[in-house]
Amino acid sequence: MAKIALITGATSGIGEACAHVFARERYDLILTGRRMDRLEELSAHLKEEYNVDATLLNFDVRDRDETVKNLESLPDEWKKVNVLVNNAGLSLGLEPFQQGSYDDWDTMIDTNIKGLLYVSKVVANWMIANKTGHIINLGSIAGKEVYPNGNVYCASKHAVDALNKGMRIDLLPHGIKVTAVHPGAVETEFSEVRFKGDKARAKKVYEGFEPLVAADVAETIWFAASRPAHVNINELTVMPTAQSGGANIFRK
């Protein structure tokens, strides 16, 4: 069997772009997401274009029982995961802390932190048994610095940054690689989700400069995944040329 990459949140954006990159590199894929129709469409396209196998798992990483059940339902041959890309994540709202929504906070924390933990625990134990593996966690510039009104989203991505370091320490004796990739501004569905479908407001986020696109981040993830066995990229921060920090973008 070919090498296997498991990608969470593969229905759009960076996750979908990662599916294309790993398929191009001849990996078979385990693709997870909440929208089965999108997973099926993506799978059909990847099989046609790259002639790879794809297994689809339809669940929300926030649901621990469903996450564990779906992952453990995989046949043994699909548990030989070489690369896990923990991509599933989101931001909701952009308000001062004191005006934040409890529901938005719960969704961000449950997805960005707890969902990553649920998936990683299951897959890390497979990797330990297989004596090989690489976990790549999608962080954010929001996990390296805090920007105005980012409060809880930034906190959730700071947690990813800390977990990435903790995983690397804990999995070191097992030879498991652990990497974080921290993007700056990437034009995907991210801002539409953050602004709850307000496309006009989302579009303004990327006005006046050239942001990253999903493929830029996917290629960065592939760079980390494709290093020789003795090389681990601990973390990478990738930004548009027009961006120097979380809230500092030069717009023409």
C-alpha cells in the first residue's frame, strides 16, 4: 500500500489543498470533514486526476465519541498513517472580549483545541505501534501573537502552539515527528466563517494586498512532510509579503 496521509477538515481551503498536494505525491488519503457531499466530490476528483485511493470519514472533530468511533472503524491497513495533518479549525467573531459570544468561544475551543487532541491521541498511538509517523498541526500567526479583538481565537491557536511543543517532547522517544505551520492572512472561507456568511465583510479583509492562498500553505506543509527521516521542522511561520505581523498589513 502507498503511504497514507490523514487530513482533517478536508472539505475546503487549506485541507482541500493539502489533499491535492499529497495525492500528487502519491499518498493514499483519509479525508475527514462535516460535509460529506464535498468529501465525495473531492475524492472523485483526486482518484481521477492522481489515481490514488481515498477513504472518507464524515464527522465533526468537536464530538469526541464520533471522532474516536470513526477513526477506530478504519481497517488495520488504513491505520498505518504516515502523516496526520490537523487542519480542522475555525474562527468565529471579531469583537472585544467583553462582547464575545459564549457559543462562539465554545465552538472555537472545542474545534481548535479539543478536536485536535481527540484526533491526535488516536493517530499518535497508531504511529507508535507502527514505529513511524509525522503529525503536522495547523497553527496561525494568531498562535504567535495576539491582535485586537482576536482574544479567544488567538488563545486557541496559542494552545495549538503549546500542544505542538508538548507532543514533540512526549513523542520524541518513539521517533514521531511533530511540526506546526503558522500562516498569516490566507484567502479561503476562513473570513466568511468568522463573519458568519457576510461575504462583503470577509472580502474587505483581503483588499489592497495579495494574501496567501490555500495552495501556498499546503506546499509549505508538504515541504515539512518531505524532509529526510532524520530532519524535523519544529515550526514554520508563513506570511504574505505584505504582512509583517498579525495586525500589520501594508495595503496599497
